[in-house]
Amino acid sequence: QKGISLCGIQRDQTTADFSNQDLKPPDAILLGSDLSQAVVTDGLTSINLSGNQMCGIWTVWSNQLGTYTAEGITAIADALRVNGALTSINLRGNQLEDMGWGAIFAAICGNKDSKIMSLDASGENIGLAGGKLIAKALCTSVTGALTSFNLRGNKLGEEGWGAIFAAICGSKDSKIMSLDASGENIGLAGGKLIAKALRTSVTGGLTALNLSLNSLKDEGVSAVCKAIQSNKETKIASLNFEDNGIVGPVGANAVAAMVAVTGALTSVKLRGNELGDEGWGAIFAAICGSKDSKIMSLDASGENIGLAGGKLIAKALRTSVTGGLTALNLSLNSLKDEGVSAVCKAIQSNKETKIASLNFGSNCIGPVGANAVAAMVAVTGALKSINLSGNQLCGIWTGWRGQQHGTYTAEGVTAIADALRVNGALTKLSLAHNNLGEEGTKAICEALEQNTTLKELDIRDSDIGGSAGAKHVAKMVGVNGALTNVELRRNHLGDKGWGAIFAAICGNKDSKIMSLDAAAESIGPAGVKLIAEALRSSVTGALTQVLAF
């Protein structure tokens, strides 16, 4: 009867969950009737129909049972052609197959009043035929609401993905903002189809493209980059080429040529390839050499960059004219002292640098590199965060069997401490995993007694000298009024050490430290008693979280 829900949906109901209810095609027809009547479901904005049998088939132990019919899903699709209230619908796990998903996309894309914003069809066994039906719907879409969809984990193949890209790029009215084709086994043929679509793209909506975890290799990546580069109307701002088998300078140079002239780009991801020193050098040179570049961060961590690459990166940073690059991650490489020193001197010499975040973690940096870092920190006002974790700042390191190597010296870390005395901008510093020793810890802590800008300090697992080092930390946190977080675990501080630190923080009415993690630190009854006493008489109003057991 018109105006009465056949499925029990109330008129003031905004969400409905019919998932995993063994709904069959006849049930889908009833639901379609409800969804097509505004008087019945005008208030309904979200419906979950996942995990049913709306096309009459289901799977048990990899065996498909039942007989496929599109009658039920067609009824749902017909309702979506006129429904103007729903913003979300979940149809996954219904084995709709190519015809069913094609009908759903066609219905939503053909409804100018549709408010459905995203559609998840991932892992639905959609093949090339379904991909073409979806592409046809997207190409002629009149809906202004649909901005994203998920087709990953299907069987579209290179031709199917090529059709999807062509449909979106060929529609000037498309509102699709991002396309995720990561891990879809797209090779050169697919790369060329995608490049063809991007070269002549007229859409103003597409701004983010994820092609990571494919097999584009140098030639495919080059084709895509040249296409973006040649299209002066492109709006692509985010581009992900990670793990694509780029093995030399050819692909890297193509990316470099594109980023040098594409002013819309704000992010490009390239990790997991084999760009080498020369390739990464070209990327940095392109970004740093473009005054119009808007790329804000560059992650080159774990890319086996050595001294040669470090020098190329330093050369680019020394003469950089870009005002966009603010974050640089070079961790987990092999820059060592000489490479890190080159990069630091380059940043130090460029008075126009905007680098605010710098990660040198795990680069085998010793005292020489630490001195170079210190010299840079002392004069670089833009720098807000620096990560030096996992290095050898004091000249010693621990082997995988626990044996200690090298000769201890606090020269480098003392230089960093001296830099903290004059730097008025740094807010975050990580010295974790560095074997600082008591002398190095004392230098850092004494510098921070007067520092009013550093908010976060990480010296975890740094062999700070046990309870002796803890005394220096306690003295510092007892007077410091700027730090909001300090990481101290895995330093063998003992009961007295942790007790002293808690007492210092709790006794400092100006302390800003909000949480303290002392979990799994082998604190015994004596330590618990000291901590409890500190908390009982605490005058700090900042400490709100304690993990001590």
C-alpha cells in the first residue's frame, strides 16, 4: 500500500541495517519499493544491505549455490534512480556480479538528485564487462554528489582500469576527487591507457591519484608523468607511485621533469622503488629548483641513499628556491657523518629555507655528524622538529648480540645541547636509541633547564646512565615549564630513578607534562611507594595520565 513501508522502516528513521539477514530477490523487490517512495523513506539517509543474497546466489566453502537473477537488484537500482535522500548505501557481499554493479552505478550516476557520496564495490569479483558498465555510467554521470568509489580487489584488469580512467577524465562534470588503483597489477599496457586518459583530461574534480603497488616500471611511470606534465589544466595535487618497480634514472627523471613544472602537486610518493642516489638527487633538484612547487613534504626513508645521494640532495637544498617544502624524511638510509653534514650545511647556508621537520633517524650518524646537526640547529629558525633516533651520536653502538662497539665521547651531543640553549624555535627532539650515557644526558638536561620552546623530548632506550642519569632528568623536569611530553622508558632507571622523576614533575607547579609512561619498567614496591607519595602531594595541574604498571 502506498505510503506504508513494506519492510518496517519508520518514517522518522534515518538509518537501517539489514545486513546478513539472508535477504533474497523478493526481499530486495520490497526494499526497492520502499526506497522509491519519498513519503516512506524520505528521512532515511543510510542503509546497510551487505552480506545478503539479493541476486539469489551465495557461497558455501567456495562453492556457489543458487541461481543468479538480477530481478531483485534491478528493483534496488530502479529505486536509486529516484531516491534523493540516501547519502550512503552498502551492497557488498551480495554477489551482484557485473550486471548488478553496473545497474547500481548507472542508477546513482543517472539520478541528478542523488545524494550518495561514495560507493564501495571493492572485492566484489567485478570483471572487465562490469568495469565497462561502470565506466559508461561514470562517463555520463549527472549526479553532483558522488565524489569517491572503491573498485580495488576486483578483476577489472588493465583494460577495465583504463576504461574507468577514461570515463572520469573525459567528463568535465565529474566530481570524483580521488582514484585508488593501488595493488591492481597494472603494468605498461594499463599505464599507457591511464596516461592517454590523463593527457586529454577535462575533469576539474580529480585531485588525488594512487597507483602504488603496481608494475608500471620506468616506462609506465614515464608515460603517466609526461601525460600529467603535458596537460596544463590538470588539478592532480597528490600522486603515489610507491612500489612500482622503478629501477633507474629513467623513471626518476620523468617524475622530476613533471614535478618541476606541475604547480598543482602538493604531494608525491616514491618510496619502495630503486631510484638510487642519482634518481633521488634528480627528484630533490626538481622540487627545490621550482619556485612554484607546492610539494610540502618528501619521504625518502629507507631508500638506501648513500654519500653520493646525500651530496646531490645537499646541492639541491643549498640553492633551493621553493617555498613549499617544509618536511623532509631521510631516515633509515646510509648518509653517515659526511652525508648528513652536507645536508645540514646546505640547509644552514640557505637563509630562505622553510624546512620545519627533519628526520635523520638511523643513518649511522656519529659525533662528527652530530656537530654538523648542532651547527644547523643553532641558526635555523624555521626548524621545529628533528629526529636523530637510532644513531651513534656519542660514538658507540650496540650490536645485535648486545655487545658494545666504538669509543664514547659526549662531544657531539654536547654540541646539540649548546644549540638548544640558543635555538628559540625547536619544539620536538628525538634522541632515542643513541647510548647517550650520563654525560650526554646531563648536557641535554642542563640545556633544557632554561629552554622555553621545546615541547617534546624522546630519549627512550638511550642508556642515559641509570639512576645517575635519572637525577639529571629529574633536576631538569623539576624546573622546566615548557615540556609537555618526555619519553624515558627502557633506560633502567630503577625505583629511585623513577621516584625522583615523578617527584620532580609533581613538585613543579609550572610543569606542562601531561602524561608519563613508566609501564613495564620493573618498578618494585619501593618505586611504587615513591611514585604514590609524589602523586599524593602533587602541585602540578598538567599531569593527567600515568602508566606505571
